[in-house]
Amino acid sequence: MVQCNAAGCAQEGKNQCARCKQRFYCGAECQQKDWPTHKKKCKRPAPIDPPLSAYGQTFNVLTRLSNPMSATATFFAPMFGYTSTSPEKVYKDLVNAYRMLRLGAHMNASRVPSALQEIDFKEWMERIGRARVLPAWWDAEVNSAGLEAYTSQDTWGRLDRTVTRTEIEGDAQKRMYTLGMMIERVLNSS
């Protein structure tokens, strides 16, 4: 139970301040009574990311590529489900996005110069780093050995394995659009 924040009230605080979301009140009367004290500290929390629509993108007329409107990796981490420090999911997504790039199986693929579609995995990872799409807990030094093992030994992750778009779609399931956005961001950040 959260106690009402108004001085002298011991009731349960069921309603929270609509602006700061930090103070709780049992009702409007207690909130009004507390307002002269609370208003000095009451502030709307700063947004973590800029607001995005489901299709929020910009278009770069010079490169003729679209770009997700997010400026940081915090947009991608929750979207991809990177909520823990388990790197296996990240490895798989990096490989799937790379394969989609190589196959030309992503949005606006027809606008991407063929030289960019032919980059090797090492260059892909360098571009991934510059594009800042990895989760905050990712450490290139720590995770490079695991990624190397995944891309050389894992049944799905081996880069010498030929896969089709249909196989990638089956593996990535409902994240194809998100992986496509990752590719666009990497290409526009380079």
C-alpha cells in the first residue's frame, strides 16, 4: 500500500500526480492541500526517446535511403526485446539483419548501392557500432568472442551457411520490419 503524500493523511494513495507521477493522494482534497508544497518540485519527466510513430522515418535525399527517426539505441533495445544481458538474441538479430542486407531483402533495398550490399561481416559490425543500435550493456570486447563463435559454430548463425529470405522470416518471425529498420539506420549512419 502506498500512503497518501498529503501531510497528516494516513489513507491509501490511490491516485498519483498527473504531471510528475511521483506523489500519491487519496483524493482531490488532499492533492489540493499538498499542492503549495509539491508544486515547487513537480516536473514532468523528461522523455527517454523522441516520440515515434510505428512508421516514423525520415528520408535522406542525398543517399536516397530512409532513416528511423530515433537518435539513440534506446529505441531499438526495447523493440528488439533486449531487456537482459543475454547476448544470444543480439547475435541472432545481427546475423539476420546482415543476411537481409546481403540478400537485398529489406525496405528500400533497390536504393542501396550494390557495393554496400556486398560488405563483409567485419565491416557490418563496424557500421553497427557507428550506428549505435546495440543495447547499452553490449561490450564489443566482451561480446566479440561470443559473436565469433556464433557466426562460425552455431547451426543457424554460421555465416558460411546459405539461407533464403523465407528462412530468415521463419527465424526472425515478427521482427522483419524491425530488422529492416536496423539495416536502414546502419546504412544511413555510415
